[in-house]
Amino acid sequence: MCNHPWHNRIRTIYCILPPHMLKEIAKNGTPQQRVQAIDTLSTDHTFRQLRSVHSALLAAKPSVSVSPVPAVPSAHRSIYTAKNTETLPGTLVRAEGAPKSNDVCVDEAYDGLGATFEFYLEIFHRNSIDDAGMALTGTVHYGDQYDNAFWNSQQMVFGDGDGTLFNRFTISLDVIGHELTHGVTEHTAGLAYSGQPGALNESVSDVFGSLIKQYTLKQTADKADWLIGEGLLAKGVKGVALRSMKEPGTAYDDPVLGKDPQPADMRHYVQTTQDNHGVHINSGIPNRAFCLAALDIGGYAWEKAGRIWYETLNDSHIKPNTNFKAFAKLTVSNANRLYGASSAEAKAVSKAWNTVGVL
């Protein structure tokens, strides 16, 4: 397993809504939507700056002792409300084992954190995000109609959405799984959040976010929608989700949100300095590769395709600067090791990367 010391990792704020989408809203939306998008972009930028300073302070401190891992892994969830402020974590409203509240956001967050914990434990025998029983914390009702959700290396944070473009951000289980998987990547591969490594970071979160949803619904690969953020777009928005893993570039085409810019293969790779050099855009390429491999292998995608990707995430050969080609070769190597070089699984993985032009 490729474990990097916590104080040496580069940490960031991982938001589900990419900057390019918010910038389209700021350009095309109503006056209120434009103000809201600019406020969200400003809040996200401020958080990144604060987190950078906090990370530097942490790096200067000596490492602290770690509490022993409980003998029997179990979820430890705490859901808070920010009461539409930007104070974290806020007021505790539901702790582990407490009954349902009368707040749908609280209960969706609680259930989503639980589903993610259960998936990693049951499928990969991973004890929470850090594989050491990390408590899972979520804050709902963050900000005033805040159009985003994010993982800040410590907890999940959910906005309520503005109601005209986006619904509440607790509504999509795959979004919750996506954001928490950024934490898993931090504790395993440590993929740098820029360029191709950053796009792989985003793709890994999409992959496992989708698998968590599929596992919860007990869907085979051919029955899954392969969408990220299905249900998040408000009524009247021309689109079905934030991203499509099966058909990158087709998730939305809306006068306010713009058109989904994700490429489906390397021939259409987007060279840009925005969005950390396109981490949310070019992730469509490895996303499609995983989807193609999973569909080709068949059955439950988490059982074989998911196993191959998880083993790759934990491969000792993966580095923070790993690019698409190096990652693809590692997935083929792990498929060979797990199932045999001439196996249908290994051939499916190799074929998928060839189809998207990476290998």
C-alpha cells in the first residue's frame, strides 16, 4: 500500500461543482444566479487559501500519536448543521445510532456517509476513509443557497442549492461517495490535484461514487445509469447530471450551465490552465475507460473492475504525479495479477484504455 505521511500530503478542497460550470452561471444566469455563482466561487477560493495555510502549519508540527484501531470496525457518524452560516462544523443534530430527524438533508447525509463506510468495509475490507476507523463528519445547510458540496480532508460539507439550478447537495448518493473517496485517494495514491494526476483523482472519485450507488441499489453494470449527480439539477435545467461516465460530454447542455465540456477520448483532450489544468474536464477519459471495462466484464462492477481500480489505487508503483498512461498500465498489470494475463478481465481493461486512446 502506498501510504504517505499525513503531514507530507498536499491537501485541498475538493468541490463537486467544477469552476467552469460556476463561471458559466456567472456569465449566463439571471442577476440573482450570477451573484450566487460569484459568491460560491469566492467562498471556494477562500477555503482553498485557508486550507493551504492550515496545511503549512500542520506540516511544521511534529506528528502526533494515533489512537488504536477498534477491534470491530463500525461507523462513527456525526451530522451538524451550519444553520446557513459558513461556520464549521456547526451544531450537532444527529450522532451515530440516533433516530431519524425531521430534516431530509440531515438524514440523507447520515445515510450517505453510512453507505460509503459500508461499501468500503464490505467490498474492500477498508475501515473508513483512512483504513483506521476515521470518524465521518458532515455539515448540512452550509451558507446561503450555497451551490456546492466539498470534502476538506476533515469532513463533508453540503450546500442547500439555489433551487432554480441545483437541488440540495445531499440528494445524490454518488456525490457523497465521490467526495469521501477523495479522502481515500489522499490516504493511498496521493494523486496530485493538477493535470492528468488531478483528472485521475477526480475520475477515481467518480468511479467509486458510482460503485457505491450501484452497490446500494444492487445494480449490475448494464443496469446502472453511470451518471454523477443524477437528481442534482433542478427542474427546468436541460441536463440529467453533472457528468456521464458512459458518454462524457452529454450530461447537460443548458443556456445557463453551458454544454458539458468533458472529452470521451485522448483525441479531444482539453489543454487548459483553468480548473487545475482541467481536472474536472479530462476526467471523462478515464471515467469512460472504467465504464467500458466494467460493461465488458459484466456482472456487478464493484466485484472485478472495481477491485482492479482499488488495487491500482493501493499499488506501490503509483506516484502522486502518475499520468493516464502510467495509471492505465498499472490497471492492466493488476488485472493480470488478479485474473491472469489471458483472462477476459485483463483483455477488457486493456481494450477499454485502447478505445479511449490512452494505450
